[in-house]
Amino acid sequence: MIDSREVIAYFDRLAPDWDGTLVRNEEVIGRILDNAGVAAGKDVLDVATGTGVLLPDYLQRGAASVTAVDISPEMVRIAAGKFPKKNVTILCADAETAPFDRLFDVTVVYNAFPHFPDPERLVARLASLLKKGGMLTVAHGMSREKINARHHGNARHVSNGLMPAEELAAIFAKHLTVTVCVSDDRMYQVAGRKE
């Protein structure tokens, strides 16, 4: 079982160098955000935002507002320093228990899903925060095999590993209509719409 205190300590330690280690595949990120329904006028919830990796993408697409949440105080501190905008709110909190004062059009969990201790509980919680017609997406900008290989090393104590996309889609289907289920050598994504 993942201990949230260990997750916080792990990501606080990595936060200062996080942005320097990022590798972005713009085509894959574009596809993920298209599949997620990120578009002009949408209210976006970015779960496990880290240093705000996708915040510029949401803003460039014209999101009405972005609420970004992360459990790591150091990640949040860095993200907040980069995005002092009126339509961006950055919170240090656990997405599973944080009190949100609104519902969202789009919720994205990008490159973070294996670090949550209970996938079913997380999906249920995030689905409950969607407006009718809203979209939830869990995505990674690389293959499931690469994610699991990476997490097998130093991150194994803070990762459950990434389940097959079909298993995650089955969890989504309890709460949402599954619209995307992709797991190939370039990306991993499951998305669903609240009916």
C-alpha cells in the first residue's frame, strides 16, 4: 500500500529539478488533450499537477479556468511561482479528499495515476466532480511498459504500477461512458464522459 507521506517526501525531493528532466512529445500531448476535450471556455481540473507541466497547454487552448492540485508542497510552490494568473488556482491537497467549490468540464490526471493508492476510489471521486457532459482522462505520454519500467526502480515504493488500459476502462465504465482506451508504444490514455 502506498503511503501518502512517502509520496509527498519523494516528490518534494524531486521538485527542484523536475522541469529540467521533462521530455515532451508535443504530438502525443496534443492528442491526449484533444481526447480529453480540453478546449476554449472549459473549466479544467489538473490532478497531480506537479510543477504545472500542462498548465500552459490548457491556457493556450483557451480554458476559462484551471484548478491545479498536487499533494507535494514543493511541486505546488514551483507551479504557483510560474502561473500567477487570475484564472489559475493551484492547491496543495489530496485530490481524493480536497473540498472543491465547483464542478469541472474536464479533469486530467497526466503522468501520475500509479502514485494514487486506490484507483477505484480516485476514479469515483473525480467522476463526481464532473459537470454533466464533462470528461475525465487518465493519460501518460509514453507506453505502459516504459512507465512500469521507470517506476520499478527508485519509485517502486510510491507506485502501484500502471494497470492495463482495459482494466482502467472497466473502472471508468462504472461511473462514465468510456470514449477512449489507448495503450500503445507512444501513449496510454483512458477517457470517459459523464452522462
